[in-house]
Amino acid sequence: RAPVEGQELGDSLSDSTEFLKSYLNVFLVETLPGSALAPPAAAAPLSQRDMAEELSRQLEDILSTYCSETISDEASALLNGQSHSPVFNGLMCEKDGDNPKAEKVNGGHSGAEKEQKKSQDKKKVKGLGKEITVLMQTLNTLSTPEEKLAGLCKKYADLLEEHRNSQKQMRVLQKKQSQLVQEKDNLRNEHSKAILARSKLESLCRELQRHNRTLKEEGVQRTRLEEEKRKEVTSHFQSTLNDIQAQMEQHNERNASLRQENAELAEKLKKLYEQYKLREEHIDKMVKHKDLQQQLVDAKLHQAQELLKESEERHDREKDFLLKEAVESQRMCELMKQQEVHLKQQLSLYTERFEEFQTTLSKSNEVFTTFKQEMEKMTKKIKKLEKETTMYRSRWESSNKALLEMAEEKSVRDRDFDALQGKVQRLEKLRRALKVERNELKKKVQNLGGAAGPHTSDPGTDSPSPPPTDCPLEASTCPVPDSSSDSPPCHCEPQLDTVALPEEANSPPVPVLVPAQE
């Protein structure tokens, strides 16, 4: 029976360690994966992974140290012949120390034993009184004092044998008491170890909660940074969408794996529940069998007491035999009661294990619901980002169209500007040529005026005075003829002669009438 219980303990410990590892893996899957829209920095995920690996390593150290210590203690106890009650991380010693029902049962047994001892003492006193009367009667029947002395010696020898037997029984009981004291010390040590393990696990849970909070804060900061960067990343948006789709497929695969793990955990829990039912049925059968044995023992005791009452006066030897049978039956009853207490303790331990598995299953369900909510949030974000991409794409297309139109306008204006520059250069050349011609004509007119004299000029034949040669207006108001009708005004020097320019620069010079006053 002891190796079977050791195997069950090993299986339960391995199942619990596997469940804790799977829970840590789920926690890492939720916290560590980077977002597809904005990949995080290289230092942050490394620190997070280091933290998660350190926490998992601490949990494995706690489990390995305390579970291995409990299993080794149990094996040593089995080899030394001590009690083979299963201990799971020192839980049984806590239950034994905090179980008032067991103390009450033990107290009730001690009270019943005291009452039985008192009744036995009274019966012994009565029996001694009867034995003394019988002995006196037998001594009175004897005639000689030697025969009386021989009868007394026989009686003394019988009493001496009974005393020796009682001393042997007392030594056996003392040995059992010392073994029980050792078991109690071992259970106390295991209880202290369990308390240490629980404190370490609580500290580890606190560290996990702190790590989770820091991860949440970092996630909020990253989302803010990503919202700021999102405005600058319009050109690379198509590649990020492909990455998001790939990550969505990965998340779907992870969800499928998590569902498979949940199904496996549910199957394990069903198997454990069936084993627990079978163990309960077996315990019920054992309890019924024990009750039947108790009834049989009580009936035998009743019969033995009646036979003792009837045959006390007849046969002393039959009385001793029946007393021995009564002692053996009481010892069997006590052993059966101890087995009952042990079975009750096992039953309470299995119920607590089942409650622990129920709590772990509820935790896994909560983790799955939180992951589902996060997936829904991600889908909403993706839809929102798709809308923004369509909006930014339409804006980009409109801006491209406007840019193309502006480029066409710029090319048209550049062409107009080049044409105007050519016209300005031609007008500049023409102006210089006209200036040279004007100077030559001025010289000719002065020469002609000096040669003819004032008496030759008749006032009636004089032509009307032309307007002044120098144009006092600005260059923008000077009319400059050109071959093209839509040419802009001349932006040359400010003062030009108001003469009609020819169509081409190579045309012959036109005579200019200058007043005589010049």
C-alpha cells in the first residue's frame, strides 16, 4: 500500500508542477509578445524575459526543494517502519495540527479508556474479593498447614506470571509511545517547511503581480508612443498590415494550443474525480466492514460478560481465558478506530486536493476570458486602423493629383518665363541700336542747323513741333511694339524716345524731327 501511495503523490506533484508551468507560459504569452504596428525596443523584451525566467526558476526551486524533501522524509519513514500516511508539501501536518475533530475523537477515546480502566479496576477488586473468599474456603478445606502453604505458593506464582505479562505489555506500549512522539516531531518539522514554502510562494506571487503592473504601465506608455508615431508611418502601412495578419494567425494558433491544453486539463480533472469517487466507495465499504466488525466485537463482549457472570463461581480458568479474549477484542477495536481516524484524514486531504484543482481550473478560465477580451480589443483597433488607412490613402491620392497639376502649371509658367526673357533680350538690343541711331541723327541735325542758319527757316513752312524725344514716364508705361500682340510691357531703362519702332531690328532707320531749340 505504501508504494502505491508514493506513486500517487508523485503523480499529483508532477501534475501540479505541469499546471503551474503552463500558467506561467500563458502569462508570458499574454505579456511578452510585441505589437505589430510598432515593434518595441530590444532592451525591454529582454528584461521582461529575464524577469519571467527568474520567476519561473524560483518557482521550480521551491517545488524541487520542498517536494523532494517531503518525498525523501516519507521514504525514510517507510523504511524505518513509521506511519505511511501521505504528506503533500507538509499539508497533512497542517491538517493534523489544525483539526479539532481529531483532537475531540482522541479525547473521547481517552475518556472511554479511563472509564474502561475504572470498570476493570472495580471488576478486579470484586474478583480479588471473590478470589480471596474462594482461597480462604479452599484453605479451610485443607487440613495441614503445609498443604495450605503449597496452595498459597501456587496462587503467588500465578499472580507473578500475570504481573510479568502486564510489564511486557507496558514496555510494548512505551515503545509505541516513543514512535508516536518521533512521528509528531517529524510532522511539526514538515509543518514548518510547508509554512516556509507558502511564504515563499506568496512573495513570488507578489513579484508576479508587480511585474504584471509594470508590464501594463509599459504597455500604456508604448501605446501612447505608438499613437504619436502612427502619424509619421503612412508610407510603410501596407507592410505593417501584412505583419498584423501574420501575428493574427499566430495568435489564432496560440488560442488553439491553449484550448487543447484546457481540454487536457479538463480530462485530467475528470480522471482525478473518478479516482476520488472510487476511493470514496472503497472507504465507505471499509467503514461498513469496520462497523460490522465493531458490532460483532460488541456482541462477543456482551456474550463474554454474560458467560463470565454465569461461570465466575464455576471455573477460574475459563474466566481468565474470557478476560484474555476481551482484551484482544478491545485491542482490535482500538486498532480499527485508529484506522478509521486515518481514513478520515485521507478523505479530508483528498477533498482539499479536489478544491485546489477546482480553483486552478477557475483561474485558467479567467485567463482565457481576459485573453479573449484582449483579442476583441485588437480586432477593434485593427478595424479603426483600416479606416484611417483608407482615409490617409484618399488624402494621399488627392495630394498627388494636386501636386501633378501644380507641376504642370509650373512647367507652363517656366516656358512663358523663358519666352519673356527672350523678348526682353531682343528689346534690349533694339533699344541700344535705336539709341545709337538717335545720337547719329542728332549730330546730323545739328550740322544741318549750323550750315543753313536761322534766315532760311520760314515760320510758315516749319513743321509742328514733335513731342519731346525723352519719355519722362516709367518703363512700365512706355509703349513698345512687338511682333506678338500679347507681349508684356518693356522693363528696360526708364527714359526712351517716343518714336514708332519698326517691327524688326534690322529695318532702316526712321528720321526723327527735332525742334530747333535743341
